[in-house]
Amino acid sequence: MVNRLAPSFAGVDSGLVVVGHTHMQFDREIAGKRVVNSGSVGMPYEDEPGAYWTLDLEPRRTGYAGMQEPETSREEWLDFCDAHAVRA
């Protein structure tokens, strides 16, 4: 998946890109850029339910009352996303 995303960052001058939308917290390198996603409160596909967020580019997690285990594992969700991705 990282190789598929690399062209999206080709014209970016910054060494740091903060993204969202995937609801999965990560900090990785893509095309020579540090790419950070804070995560999610409402739809976290992580091993532990909770609020996933970022402060000063450090990943954080906070538990909250009423947390439920996700119905789908992170790996199953990634497989689903990959299988249903729009192909250009």
C-alpha cells in the first residue's frame, strides 16, 4: 500500500505530512516524508478500543466509558479497504 501512495507525496516540499480519514493511527515514512495519522475516536480499528489522538506528533490513546471491542480486526479492515479501493 505504501508504494501506491508514494506518487501522492511526490510534489510535497514538507518533510512532514499530517493526514486523516483512515481512522487508523500511524507514523511512517512514505516517499521520504514522515506521514502521521492521529487516529480516531468513533471508529478505531486498533487492538484496543479507545480514543486515538496525537499531541506534539506523539501518538496517544485514552480509554473511555462504554468502549467496545471492534467487530473487525485491523488486518480484516485493511484487506476490505484494499479489496474495495477505487482503481484508476
